[in-house]
Amino acid sequence: MAIYLQLLFFALLHTPPCSATGGSWSVLLPSVGISAMHMQLLPNDRVVMFDRTDFGTSRISLPNGKCRHNSTDCSAHSVEYDVASNSIRPLMLLTDVWCSSGTLMPNGRLTQTGGWGDGSQVVRIYRSCDTCDWQEIQNGLNQPRWYATNQILPDSRQIIIGGRQTFNYEFYPKMSATETSYSLPFLVQTSDLNIENNLYPFVFLIPDGNLFIFANNRAILFDYSRNKVVKNYPTMPDGQPRNYPSTGSAVLLPLQINKGTVNTIEVLVCGGAPKGAFINALNARFDRALDTCGRLKISDQNPEWLMETMPLARVLGDMLLLPNGHVLNINGASEGSAGWELGRNPVLNPVVYLPENPIGSRFQVQNPSNKPRMYHSTAVLLRDGRVLVGGSNPHDKYAFTDVLYPTELSLEAFAPSYLDPSSSILRPNIISHKRKAKMHYGEQIIIRFTITGDVNLSLISVTMIAPSFNTHSFSMNQRLLVLDGGNSTKAVFGRRSYYTVEVTAPPSGNIAPAGDYLLFVVHNEVPSPGIWVRIQ
Ligand SMILES: *[C@@H]1O[C@H](CO)[C@@H](O)[C@H](O)[C@H]1NC(C)=O
Ligand SMILES: *[C@@H]1O[C@H](CO)[C@@H](O)[C@H](O)[C@H]1NC(C)=O
Ligand SMILES: *[C@@H]1O[C@H](CO)[C@@H](O)[C@H](O)[C@H]1NC(C)=O
């Protein structure tokens, strides 16, 4: 009887609020020594991650007895994770990268910007190799930038927008030594008194070359080259804040290229915390997170927000584009706010959003993890289609015992249901050359692939995803392109057969800024393992 009751209790505790339909979890490494607060996938299938240099002593030492200058801290606060060998290597950061931002540049190097204290104006470059380490450029930024957002531009520079009490933007690299910052009053207008609710704004480069910038509860279309607001979009109908510390998440929905243009451009913003949640949480009242998403078709003349209700309320979630065009929302909490000790009730179930399904049948609850991933947790898509999940530390130091939600050092992988064994007969496999594929704007490309089971050639598409810089629930530079074309045929050579699909490379840097992308062949919503391509 006792055992029965215990089992029942266990079952009740672990029953998700809605029926969960797919996906599976695995722990990759029980500890990477740091709490992965920022992550970037690099084009050699390594992931650079870091937390902050003022967190105390991490659980991984710097190599060869090295210590940071003028410091007794000889632990690492950055590591490089190698997907293939499932192993890590410590890296040396000299200055504080806490709550910073970054962009993978067209040369395949991560250029990370800002942070806190001694790091707030530093630019850091990481080129990956077996012995490489961070290079730091003092005063690389014109302004201190803490909680800013970066976006790669068609001219291969990055724009760095905002930061705490930094109501302007700048570019990196600079055109000249005297290039300065440019004011952005929208960041003043959307800042809630003392609480902000507009940090880490959601920024997307859209195909007309302008930037879509969402902060707090509304958005603008911004021409950064003329420092001009081109359009004001309506405020989200519920008026609730969606940016830090009311941290929701956002994606630019897949861009379908059609005869060299993109006709439909849509943004999806999900979750967050209601007005007042931050102050309430400081006073130990933990408000329920927002359970709504707003979807805005910005290609419409007069777009209106379409509001949809998620099966689970979520603050501190991470929205990721999956190779088949679905949107994953993973990590986070169902009560409270971003900030130290301010989140409660972890949401262990990811939810997948299917943008093309009819309204009312777009959300699918996925199987849960058993590890809370609260404030300062991260997620990035890997080339094989898994999602790497790390981080979570709602404390202002490493704290492993006697606290709610101890500092999480582990790395997990979430495998979406397209990786289930039952999907393997549908899965394409790209027959690729060993060297990294180069791609030129607008050129015709033929991709060869195999599929073991029955193939429906009308269900083949080719997608490209830009690897994003993830921190604080936003994935900077994330975009998914559905390539033009998709005419597939079967080719037979003696006893061997394979398939080909013909597509057109993206037409321009406005649609696909130069650099490294993951390319996938998708069959009936099941993506192949990706291959790296570099567009130029
Ligand atoms: C270490 O501290 C000393 C004294 O404050 C300072 O002069 C020196 O520049 C510091 N070294 C570095 C590398 O920051
Ligand atoms: C292939 O997919 C198309 C598009 O969904 C569908 O209309 C067609 O019936 C499918 N063909 C087969 C043989 O299943
Ligand atoms: C599709 O590919 C086949 C074989 O290469 C070709 O004969 C056919 O014309 C193509 N169709 C289109 C619409 O491009």
C-alpha cells in the first residue's frame, strides 16, 4: 500500500498539465564547470559558452596553473564544448562578460561585446581551434553595453543596440576611429520607470534592409543607416512587457523565399511576466507568467497583433527555430521574473509551435526534463537537429546547496520528435563533400541526398538556419530561410539510387547576411542532419 501510494504520488508530481507528445532528453555532461549563461554554436560544431568573471570560483580550473591577472581566481569562466567528442576545454577571459551579447561574424569567429564593470566596453574575439583562446580589445566599444542586443548586417558589420542606461546604438567594427554612437529615443520611450522591461530588445534584420526592434510591449521598423524610425507598430493588445526583466522570447518566423523575394514576414513574441512582476517578486509575491504569444505579420500594410494562448505560461523561455520551421519554446519558469532569486515553478515541458497549423492547433507540449532551467539558462540548435540546453543560476554567486534551484552546471540535449527512431525511414541524409560548401547569392544549387523509406518528392524542402548567440531568452541573429525551388528527382546509377533537389541560394545580404549557415533537407517535416555552408 505504501509503495502504491508513493508511486501514485510520484505519478502525480510528474504528470504534465497537458498530454505531452514528443521529444526526449539526455544528459550529455553532468558538469561543464561553469553555468552556461551565454552560448554560440561555431561552424566547426563546437559551442563556446561563458558565465561571468565575478561569480566566484567555478568548478573548472584554467589550464597550466594560469590565473587571471590581479586575481586569486584561477578558475575558468568560459569553456569550449566539442559536440563530436562530447568534451570541454577551459578558456581564459580577462574581463567581465556578464550579461553581454555577440554575433558570429562572416569569417566564422565569434565577436562578443560588452558586459559589466571592467568588461563593459570590451570587444572579444574567439576564433576556434584546439589551442585558441579569447582575444580582448579594450575600448572596442564606444559606450558601456550591458544587456544589449546585436545583429549582423548586410555589410558584414554588426550593430549593437542599447544596454542598461545606454539609449543608443553603435557598429562593430567601426568605419573610422572617430565613429561614435547614435541615439535611439525608442529605448527611452519603452523603458518602464526603474524597472526597464525593455533590455535585450528583440531585433531582426528584415528583407527590406530595415531592423524590426521590439522592446517592452511594442515595436518599430528602424532604418539604422539614416537613424530614422520608418514605422511604429501597434502596442501588443494586452500591453504587457516582454523584455528583461519581464523576460519573454521572440523569433522571426521562417522566411520563405519565392522568386527572389520574401512575401510574408512575421514575428512571434511569446511569454514574459506581467507589469509589476519584478517588484512583486522582490516582495515574495510571484505573479503567474504570461501565457500569450503575439504574432505580427509585418509585411502587411497595417499589421495587427494576433494573440494566441500557450498551453503553459512561461517567463525566461528560449524560443528556437527548428530546421523544419517549427518553433521550440524551452526552459524557464511559470511564476516570477528574471533577476536574482525571482523565478518560481520551473516549466519542465518544452512546447513546439507549428506556424502553419490552423489557429487553435498550433501548440504541442513535449516531454519534460527533470532539471529546472531558470534565470541564466540557455539553448542552441546543433547541426544534428538536437537542442543543446545548459545553464541556470538564479543566484549572484555559484550556489550548490541550501538554495532553491541550485546553480546548474550540466549540459543536456533535447531531441525533438523528428529524431525519434520511428522517423528514421523518412529522414534525408545529404551526400556532402568533406570541405565546407561555399555558396554565392542567387546561384542554382543541386543537393544530393538519400532516404531509406518511401519518399514523397512533393514534401521535400531545403532550409538554412543562421547559428545564433543565445543569452537571456533571446537568440541574436536567429533566422530560418526556406529556399526557392525544391524540384526533386530520383537518380539511379546501376544499383545505387539517390535523390536530388534543386534550389536557388538566397538572393541578397538583406535576406541572408554573409557567413556560415546550417543547411537541411527536410522531408515530411523530418530534417536531415545539417551541413555547414558559407554564403558570400
Ligand atoms: C594590476 O593591478 C595594478 C595595480 O592596480 C595595475 O597597475 C595593473 O595595470 C593591473 N594589471 C592588469 C593587467 O590589469
Ligand atoms: C505527397 O504529398 C502531397 C502533398 O502533401 C500529397 O498531396 C500527396 O497525396 C502525397 N503523395 C503520396 C503518394 O502520399
Ligand atoms: C525538375 O527537374 C527535372 C529534372 O532535372 C527537369 O526535367 C524539370 O524540368 C524540372 N522542373 C522544373 C519545374 O524546374
